[in-house]
Amino acid sequence: MSAQTQLNAPVTLEDYLSFERQATKKYEFVEGIIYAMSGASRQHNMIVGNLHGELWTHFKKRHCNVYMSDMRVKVNQTDYVYPDVVALCGDTELEDEQFDTLLNPSVIIEVLSTYTQSYDKGKKMTLYQNIPTIQDYVLVAQEECRIEHYQRQNQNQWLLTVLTEPEHTLNLQSVNVQIALSDVYDKVILEHI
């Protein structure tokens, strides 16, 4: 998502879920505040589409799933967010009979923008890293060829790998998928090559 706008005062979790499930736009809920999510750039959409397509292709005939930015993820007892791409292998665990909130992602990918970069690398990263099932957190730049891949080593330790060349490969061991950066950035016009 390109940016967030805070809406009004804090509300209850039940109010958020009721409101969000009837809304025509997406809203995240963090620390009792509802945030409206705005649209994304062409670059952002192309990168998300490329990543989703690569994962989808690798997951054919496997017990794995990939979701784009419309799958809400519950990050703890009170906070809900919308990652750009979410993936997992094995059974999908959903919060309730609405089937719209994922509980057990293995991979979360966020495409960075000027507006979301500090949030994605700060508060959102902390929220994601506290989800016990997350094994890979990936931050993808949209204006240059750069991916930051955080891979869980143990409960509180993460290994950072920075990939900056089109021939580099993003290795998502938790779902047994390798994606070349040239495929991540296929048809994307980068400012810095």
C-alpha cells in the first residue's frame, strides 16, 4: 500500500472487524487505531504481481498457498494488517467462519514506497517478527533493484541478506522457492540500475 491515514479515535477490536468486513476499502487495525490504506503505484502493483505469479507457479500441485494484498493477517491478539504478499505451505489457519483473516503465514513480503518504508521497516516489521509461524520477511524496493530478506534463525534472531543484482536469487527456504531478482523486477522500470 502507498500510504496510511489514521481514522478517528481508538475503537474496539469488534468494532474494527464489523466495520472492515463491510467496507469497500481496506483498513488495518494497529494498537486500537484504524488506518485507511490507499492505492499503490504501477511499479508496486507490477512487483506484487510478479512475486505472486512466481510463488503461484512454484506452488502448483503442492500443499501451499499465496495471497496478494487482500488477505488480512492477524499479527497478535489485537492487531490486523494487510501484507502485499503472504505465502505458506501446509494447512491454512483462518480466524473464523468469515475465512478472511490468516493466522499462520510463513512468508510475508512488503513492497516499499516512500510513504510506507519507515512503517514497513519499523512497527510493521516488529509486529510480523512476533508471529511465531513467520520464517521469512522480505522488503522489496520499487525504485531500485534491492531486496532485504530477513530469515528467522530462532525465536529472537533474524539473518539479513541484502540482494541488489538482477542475477541474485531470493531463497525462501520455508516454502522451498527460489526467485531471481530479474523475475521480481520483470517489466519494472527502475530509477537506479
